[in-house]
Amino acid sequence: MIFLTITSDWGTGFCAEVKVSNTAGSATAWTVPLSPGGTVTTSWSVSLAGAGASLLASGADWNATLGAGASTTFGYCADR
């Protein structure tokens, strides 16, 4: 399950927080396709692959695997 929340918006850019939850019955590594809505300028708690409008987000070393029922958050800022 994935929830995205815009945490800050200043017209020409924004920051967002994404919550990823493991609803499976066992631990799993996670990846999330991400259409950032702009050019990502910074990110935290995530590894981003790709470029432009189509990115693949995956866990950083410390949050790459989520236990059953666990969740993690990551964030990014982007220019529009």
C-alpha cells in the first residue's frame, strides 16, 4: 500500500512524503514506480533509479526490507 502526501508546495516546486506499507504475510523488499511530477532535486530514505518522469524507488540499505505489517517513509523534493 502506498500513500503520497505533498508536505510543502511553493508553486515552482514541492516536497512530498511517501509511505510504503507491507500488507503481505512475510518480509519483502519493496520497490515503487514513481512519477514525481517534476525534476527531483533531493531525496531521503530511498534509492532512485531512472530519470525524468519515470523513476523506480527502492529502499535504502536500512529500510530495503519490510517485515509483515511494517511500513517506512521516504521523501523527495522536485522542481516543476
